[in-house]
Amino acid sequence: MRNHLIDVALALGVTGLLVAEGLNGVRHTPFWPVAVGIVFVALLLRRRYPLGTMLVVTAVAVFTPTPLFPPFFTLYTVAALRGPKWPTAVAVLAELVLMFGFAPPHDLQGWRVAGFEIVLMVIVPALAGLWMYQRAALLGALRDRADQAERERDLLADRAVTAERRRIAREMHDVVAHRVSIVALQAGALSVRAPDEATGQLAEVIRESSSAALTELRDILQVLRDDSPESRALPAPTLTGVRELTTDLAAAGSPVRAELPDPLPEVSDQVGRAAYRIVQEALTNAAKHAPGTPIDVRLGTEEEALVVEVANPLAGSSGLPGAGYGVIGMRERVTLAGGSLRAGPDGAGSYRVRAVFPHAGGAEC
């Protein structure tokens, strides 16, 4: 748009000066108004057809009141767009033919004037155009180099991320998977050799949980090792998995009291996944920091919102190690799902995690 406005302004300015000189009688030639009109159209098209407009303007310039004035701009355009190539040489030659082809100088004074005209009307626009051509080429090369550097930086970053992911996958496989496999094997052996039925059932729950953890761990390791987008889609937990979480923990011997509606509220996948992870993390924290205490899990709706609560009496920690990021992770998940979270002592002797998620409401699944 900016170039079009410049072309229109230049065409109007040049033709305006030519018309003014023609009307003032600077130089009368046949059909000069037609020649000025052709120059106007040519100047509008000079960027699209630089050499063609240069030749047309040079051909009709002899009929304009100031013959050397219009080719000045078309010569600059050819040099700026084509650079040091044959179109620029042809344009310079056409300009020289226009200057000396019909009336060459015959004396020293004429040659002096001609030399001044060559410098002003040929060398200056040609050099200015070539400078603009080189400047544009340099800027283009710098842009290409910057783009290439950015692509290389992104490629190196992707490679670093991939290498780090694979290193983490190796460490998880060598350490975590090995430990969980031992737990599963020992629990399986205990379930077979259990001295009583209760111990056997508890050992079987441990074995099933360990096997499920191994399966999930293998899925995560596959995602870490493989870069393809298809491999990054892990099975997403849903709200229906909350019932299984409480059942498994109760089977492991923890006193869990679950208050879950039947059927469960229908929520989006993101909300269902976040609610599942909140219950999972809260149950883990309760079993870790207050072992043996009853855990209450409640899931329901209040004012078109899904409410998830997990509470347990305050008690001394079991001494199991923890990273301290559980509540931070829960808060991030709830925030991403558009909800709110409160976690901490409720003033009634319990530690309560309460998450509120917006949902459509009304639909049941």
C-alpha cells in the first residue's frame, strides 16, 4: 500500500511539472499532452515492468517539454529492482541514446553541459538504484540468516529436550520401574503364601496396584522416549475413576468413606481429569501424612458447580518422604480447569481439600 501511494504521488508530481512547463511554453512539441499521459501511466507501472516502462518513457520523452526528466525515475527503478544486470545496462544505454542520439554536442561547451547531464541524469539515478538494490539484498540476507539461526536454535532446543526426556526415561526405567517390579513380585509371592485370607487379599491388592503402576509407568516412558505426536496421548483419567480410587484404597486397608452420586455429574474431559487427579493426590497425602485415620471423600454439585472434597483428621506424619509439591500441583490443575482450590486445616480438627469446578450441570452420565 505504501509503495502504491508513492507511485501515485510520483506520477502526479512528474506529470504536473511536465504539464506546467508545457502550458508555460518551455518547449512545444507535437502531441505533448499524449506523451505526458503515457508517462503518467508508465510511472504508475514502473515497479511491475521496470525495463518496459523505461523504454516506453524514453521513447515518448522526446515529445515532452522536458525530455530528460521522466527517464530519471525509471532508470532509478530499473537499477533498484534489477541490480547490476543487463536490464540496467539497457536502461543506461537508452538514456544515453535519448541524450546524444539526436543532437550530439559539437563544441567544448556542449560537451561540458553533456557531461554534467550524464552525471546528473544517468550516473546519479543508476548509482542510487544500485545502492538500494544492494541494501535490499543485504537486508534479505540478514533476514534469511536470522531465520536460519532461529530455526537452528529451535532445532537444538528440541534436540536438548528430546535428549533430556530420554535420559529421564532411562532413569525412571532403571530406578522406579525396578523398585515397583520388586514390590509387585513380592506382593504376588505373599498372596500365594499368605498365612491367612486377610493377608492374602491385602497382598493381592498390593500386587494389582503395583501392576497398574507399572503399566502406567510404561506408558509414560513410551511418551518420554517417542517424539511422535501419536505416542504422546496417554489414557486420560475421568470422573468415573474416582470410585475405583476409593475402592482400591479401602481394599488396601485404609478407612475410606466415599460419598459419590449415582450417576456421576457430566463434566468436560478437562474437569473430569483434574477432579480425578485432585482426589488421587489428596488420598495419597492423607495416607502418607495421617496413616490409619478415616478419609472422607465427597463429590457432588452445588449451584451449577462440581465440588470435590477430601478430608482426614489431623495426625502426625508417617515419616514417608515427600517433595512438597502436591498442593502446588493440585492448585495448578484446578486453575487450568477454571476452578478454585482450598487446602489446609478447616478449624474442626481435619485437613480438608476442597476443589470447585464450573460445569454445565443438568446432564448426567
